Amino acid sequence: MKTVLKEIKKKPIEYLILLIIFFIGTSLYFIFRFEAAVQRIIIYSIITLYFFWSLYYHQKRGDLHLSIVIEYLIFAIFALVLLTTTVF
């Protein structure tokens, strides 16, 4: 836990961007709670933005490798499948 807090203190802007992505996405999801098509687009957008944020973050850290890209891509696909099959 201390490592995570140190990382956040080192790069507060990157984590603020991530927090904004999730906060706005979650807010919009609940605002459009009666429109399934819009909710689906919001979920796709959050997942896509998170994927690109992770690539940007690792690129800035200097440790972006193909294995990391594949890992985040698999995670994004898993989240997409999980959310679209359980929510809709």
C-alpha cells in the first residue's frame, strides 16, 4: 500500500487524469441509467480511455513493452465482456 501511495505522490497528474476518467464515466453511467445503448457506449469509452491511459503511463515510465500492451488489452477485453454480459 505504501508503494502505491508513493507512486501517486510522484505522478499526481497521471492519477488525477485516471480518477477523472472513472468519475466522469461513472457519473454519466448513472445519469443515463434508463438508456442501455448510451450506457454501453459509456462503458466502451471508459475501457478504451483506461487502456490508452495505461499505455501512456507506461510509456512515460519507460517500461512499455509488448507484454504490458497485451496484458492491458486482455484486461480491457475481460472487463468489456464482464460488464456487457452482466449489466445488459
